[in-house]
Amino acid sequence: MPRESEFFQRDRTIHPPAFTPCYKTSVLRSPRLPLLSLQNSLSEVTGPMFGAHELGSLDNDLILNFAKDGEAIGQRLIVYGRVTDETGAGVANTLLEFWQANAGGRYRHKNDRYLAPLDPNFGGCGRTLTDAEGAYAFRTIKPGPYPWRNFVNSWRPAHIHFSLFGTGFAQRLITQMYFEGDPLLAHDPMFGTIPDREAAMRLVAPLDLNASVPLDTLAYRFDIVLRGRRSTLFENKLQGN
Amino acid sequence: MVPPLGYLKETASQTAGPYVHIGLLPRQAGFEVFANSFGEAMVGPKTRGERIGIEGVIFDGAGAPLRDAMVEIWQANAAGRYNHAADLQNKPIDDEFRGWGRSGCDFETGRYCFRTIKPGPVVGRSGHRPMAPHVNLWIVARGINIGLSTRMYFADEEAANAADPVLNIIEPAARRKTLMGQRQARDQEVVYSFDIYLQGERETVFFDI
């Protein structure tokens, strides 16, 4: 069970800043005044929790969860990993949600008009809960790269979006997982918003042949770290009363 | 070299992008995939508390509404208790209220919209006064590299707001009003209007929590 304790201060040097001119949309959407640093109260150390009974049996299988008359087209993948906090402790029973383009780089979304075709058997989203040790896994197909309007000829590397809750609202995080060896990474303005090279490379999932299914499915590993909670060695009581 | 402490680094944030709805609000993206969608309905018939709406528009630095953003709220129940094990206050949990919702801004108008209940006041940090009723917001969108955290307070809670330990650290004090939802009566419904400004003279106070 989550403890009643504050989170470690967020290390903003490993996150992209709000204002990143290389990613043009950020220019008008970035706050210009300093964020107000707020010591955690109950409002930040608590957050929504979800139960296994709220998920469907195919929610973690993107090859099958939108299948109409066949399976999704593309390179079959297992994506797996462990969600821990900054102390290395597994984050149990936390919700992960993920979404991605199809194998041709097209999103199933009203506003995506890229010429690559939709796959009638691929929705492009899934969700799962971590187990008691923080481990998660889901099955999907490898998303394709696609062009976007940043520079005239900008292409996103293949990626999967991840959303995580942790155990408190201050751990809320959205990120993207990339694939080892993708030559588009070096040209991607969004990947390039991360100022810390090591932090950026931790978003690149390595191929893991040992976790693959021979003659069936390849595997990539993506471990995710959420903010840690303080262990109060000496009393620094959070709640009043 | 001194021994390393061995902490891991938090995973870096990346923008939610323009298609965040696929993963988090697939119905808005234009398709059905899950048997139950998270965050759409916050309140059921048995939820305790005053029914309210919370609505607003998020404006960019050019004054244009963000029409592809997603907002989540997290709040205490009508008694002022969070539905979470770390809340040890001696107040009742409402089993009919998780306290969390998500809303995609309308693709045409940019308006986000929640139907919820008004939260009660929550205990403050030890040694501080109680926090006035408030709703915690988290905003993501294309062009937002790391989710933005802010709070909406209720403008009609003047006495509680004046004593709130968070509002009181905001300087200059004139910026506190950027966190005030304005109560409006509309078609027999109470709606708090809360517009958010990412830049400019009216820039909303955002928190590093």
C-alpha cells in the first residue's frame, strides 16, 4: 500500500523544458513564468487507483483487441518491462495505457490524414496493470514512422506512447518508447527536446531475443522509472490534525 | 570518488502528441475498443455531494484555444477525503466516487468539461491550515513537453480561500485569481468556469509538485 509520504523533488534537468524551439508547437504552448514549487500535500501524494476487474481480457493485446476479420498487420512484438520508482522498488498494480500508429505509420484518429491506409484490424491502443513486482507486458505490432509538419521533411521515428499513474498524482507521466537502432532518432525534434543524452537513451528500448517467441514474435524491453517517495527516517509528518 | 547512492532517474517525459485520444479517450478519436472507458463518468446516482460542472478553454500564447489537449482532474469527495490509502483523515470514503476524471478538449471549440461534485476542504500539511476546496488539474497536449499541474479553487469560497496555505504563497497576490473557478448558474445546473492561459498577462499559475 502507498505510504503517506512525499515524493522526491522532480529532477527537471532530465526532462524536456517547456520551451523547445526545435519543436515548434511548444513555443506558444509553454508557460513563461517559473513553476511555483509546492511541497506535497495530500492532493499530490494521493491519486486514482484502478483494479483488474476494470480491464478486459484483450486490453493488453493490440493484435487482437480490435480484430474484425483477421489479426493486425505488422511485425509482431512483445513489449515488456518493469515499472519501478527511483529507489528501485517495483510499483505494483499501477495502470499503464499505450497507443501507437499502425504498421504503415497511420493513426486511427479523426484528425490523422496521412495517406498510409488504416488497418481494419488494428485500433492502436491498449492498457494493463503492473503485477505485484511492477512487471508489465503487452502484445502489439511494430508501429511505422510517419511524416509530420515541423520542418518540411520531418519524420517521427517509430514509437509507442505510454501513460502512467503510479500511486500519487505527482507521479503522473506520459512518455514515448523508441526502438533500438532507428536511424530517424537522430533527426527527431521531439526526441531532441530531452536535454540529457542518457535520459533520452533510456527511452530507447533494446531488442531482447531472449524474451521473444521463436517463429512467432520479437520482444523489446522498456523499463520505466517513476518518482520515489521519501522514507521519513525522522518524523516529518505530512498530514495535519 | 564517494560511493554512489544508487538512485534511479525518473523516465523522461515526452509530449502526449495530437493523438493522445487514441490511448486515453478512444471514443473521441473515433472508435470503440474497450468495454469501459476510464474517466468519462465521475459521478453516479449514489455519489454524495453537490453536482457541479467544471468547464473551460485552454489558451495558447497567441490567444487561440487548444483543441487537442487533454485535462485530468483529481479531487477529494464531498467530505474532503481522497479515495486513496495515503489519506488518513477521519472522514468517510465515498465508494461511489473515485475522484478522478479526464476530458478531451472539443475539436471545434477547445472546451473541456467535467460533471462532478464539489469537494470538501482537505487537511493541510502538518502545522498549516486546512486547504480550501479545490480540484487538481493535469494538462497534456501536443506542444506540451511535460504535463502541467495546476489547481482550481472555487471563487465563492472566499473565507476558505483567504486562509488557504497554497494560495497564500502565490506572489504577486494578483496571480491567485488565475486559479479561481467562477460559479455560474446555467439551465438549473451549477457550472464553474475555469479558463487556463499558458502564456501572457493572464498566465495561469502552474506548480512544480
